Amino acid sequence: MLRAYAALAALGIIWGSNFIFMKWATDVISPTQTVFLRVLFGFLPLALVAWRAGVLSRDQLRHLPHFAVMSVLATTFYYYGFVAGTARLPSSLAGLLSGSIPIFTFLCAVLFLRQDRPTGQMAAGVALGFIGIALSARPWEGTEWVALTGVLWMLAGTLSLGVSFVYAQRCLSPLRLPPLALATWQTGLAFLTLLILTDFDGMTAIAGDPRALLGAVVGLGMLGTGVAFFTYYFIIERLGSVQAAGATYIAPLVAVIIGAAVGEDITATLILALGLILGGVVLIQTGKRRNADAPMPYQAKE
């Protein structure tokens, strides 16, 4: 049990550190190129482990359309939204906004799955979370305080992940496929999509910046995607999906701490927004614990 909680803490740290790696990479190459590197170096270890574990089979090819949809919702577009958002925002603010993932996931589940009847506590959690989002974006101040397009890209990424949860519950959960196989198919198809869509012109510039290169390959790819998958499913197996979601509380805190360490301006307003978003998530999650322990999406979060 101690190992499971240690893995939970490690996963929160991995997810929280992703934002500074995105920031470094997009200072040198485009968001699409950054996503390509992340998916490539996340897919390679996943494919190796899945092959060694023997969880892939030809019979799974009949489910390829479902894997393709998930590759867009929970990998390609989701990752791009976060990278494009982080490129326009301080990494601390981008990490803070990632804390809204459980809020959007809950809203999509309620709207489309109708498995959890909302309670007053859950509604209060959603309202609190959106107040925190509005406070962090502060659109009434125009673009001087924050790039609103960056906030919108971050929210688009979280919404895409929320929709992927609905799709996975309806179309993939009944198939009872190994999570490692699902993750490998999903990431592999995302890699093929990005191989077609990515403009590689100027991408070699990242080789001249060791910090950005290591951040993209090791931080975002191997750790933030590959290792994060293994760790996430290990935690679900040992602790259950509700407690596994606890890593989403850690990641925004880690992102804000790292942002402060690299010299980003951490204001009292930012801390208040963080508290409101996490408070909203806590209200939603504790409300859900009275109901069935719903599976989480087939995707490591950041």
C-alpha cells in the first residue's frame, strides 16, 4: 500500500512538471512538433512493454475505429490544447488550469452518461471551480494580464478529455480490453496522425537547446506519457480510480511551485484561483464517493 501512495505522489509530480517542459520546448519549436515528440517517445516504451506483456493481438484490430476516436480526443487534440495553451501562458497558470480536468470530466459524465445524479455539493463544486477559472483568466482585464487564447486552448484540452471519458465508458469499457493495450493502440494511432499532420521544418532547432530537448523527450515523452501510463494503471489497480484521481490535486501545486522556482510571478490572485479550483474538485470527488467508483479515462492526464 505504501508503494501505491508513493506512486501516487510521483505521478502528481510528473504531471505537474510537464508544463515547464512544454514551455521550454515551445520556446524553440512549434506546439505541433512538441506534441509529436511527446507522443513518439511516449509510444515507444508503451509499445515495448505491451509487446513484452503479450497484451496486443490481431483480434483487437476490429476495434480500430474506437481506438482512433480515443487517439484524437485523449491524445492528439488533448495534448495539443495543453501545449498550445502553455506556449501562451506562464507554466504555473497553465498547470493551475489543468486542475479543472475533473470538473469537465464530471460535467461530461453527467450530461452524456447520466450515471451519477448530481447533488447540491457537486453543483457547488462545479460553480467553485469555474469561479477559480474565471479568476485566473480575468477576461475583464483584456489581454494585459493573461493571453485569453492560451486559457481557451487549455480549456479545450480539458473538454476533449472529458468527452473522451464518455466515449471510453460507452464504447471501450464493455470490451474488457487490457488498459495497457488500449493505451498502446491509442498512442500509436496518435503518432501516425501526427506523422502526417506535423510540419517538421525547423524542428531540428531543438537539438541546439539541451534543456528543451531533454524536457520534450524525457520529461514529456518517456516520463510524462510512457511512465505516467504505467504508474496510473498501477495506482488504479491498488487503490481504485477515485483515489488515483488524487494525483490531479498534486499536479497544479507542483506546476505553481516550479513556476515560482523559475521566476514566474505567483500572485495572491493565482493562489486564490488555485484554491478555488482544487476546492471545487474536492467537493465533486467527495460527492461522487457516495456513488459507484466510476472508471477514469484511458489516458494519463497531462
